[in-house]
Amino acid sequence: MKAQQLENKVFENIDYAETEILSYEFADCTFQNCNFSKTNLNESSFMDCIFTDCNFSMAKLDNAKLKGVKFFNCKLIGLDFSVCNDFLFNVHFENTNLDYASFFQKKLKNTIFSECSLREVDFTEADLMMAIFKNCNLLDATFERTNLEKTDFRTAKNYTLDPSLNKMKKAKFSYNGLAGLLAKYNIDIE
């Protein structure tokens, strides 16, 4: 069965909650104020699409393709990006809630996270080389065996990571964030 292809379409105020959108191909589409919570998006493809004010909480993304996808003001709580198709995976997040999401073993080189909530996000074994965390809250986010080379944490807050468990060559931090690098030593910094 051939996948349904949709190009250059605008989708506004549509409630897809708890439905199935399987094996669709969206290219250069815009989604505004759409609800995808608990939606099954397995095997679907989103190429150069923009999502604004959308809710994807607990959506299923098994083998979904996300290439050049931008999320603005979205709710992506609990999404498992680790099951997305790796081929050409490329995303951008701005003012988006990604709490409890997983990027386990995901290639996120040059990814921009701007003004995002990333509480308890799993970045274990992810490649975040040259990623930018601009004004992001990383409270209880997990970084283990993660490539953080040249990653920019200068305006991020609440992160805790162990430099001995991650690749961190030329990573960027502010003085205010140094406590997050020394947390395992249980020392007081004033």
C-alpha cells in the first residue's frame, strides 16, 4: 500500500488525539494548534514541516522520519525520539516543552534547543556535538556517554553532568553553570 503524500498544506485547529496517522508523507507542511496527543504516527514522514502550538504528548513515533522539522511553542511531553528513523533525522525546538522525552542514542549534531523545558530528558549516548541549549531548563536531564563536544550550555540552567562520563572537548559553559559540573563531588560553591 502506497503512503499518502501531502505537500505544501496548512493544517489548523485539528484534533488528531488518539488516532492513527500511519505511513503518511508530509512535505513542506505547516501545522498550527493541532492536537497529536497519544496519536500513532508510526512510519510517517515529516520533511521540512513546521509545527506551532501543537501538542504531541505521548505520541508514538516508531520509525517516523523527521527531517528539517521545526517545533515552536509545542508540548512534546514524554516523546520517545530514540525510536525515530535515524536517516536524515534533523529537528529544531523553540519555546517547547520536552519534559520526560528520550533522545537515547540519537544523533543531534548542531540541534538548537531554544527557551525549552527539558526536565528529566534522557540524552544517554546521544551525539549532541555543537548543539545549543539557549535558555533551557535541564533539571534532572541525563547525560551519560554523551558526545557534548563544542556543545553550548552557556545560558542553560539546572543541568548536572559528569565530565568523566561524557565527551566534552571545547564544550561551552558560563561561570554560573560550573556547579552542575561539580555536583558529584558534593561540595559547596558560593
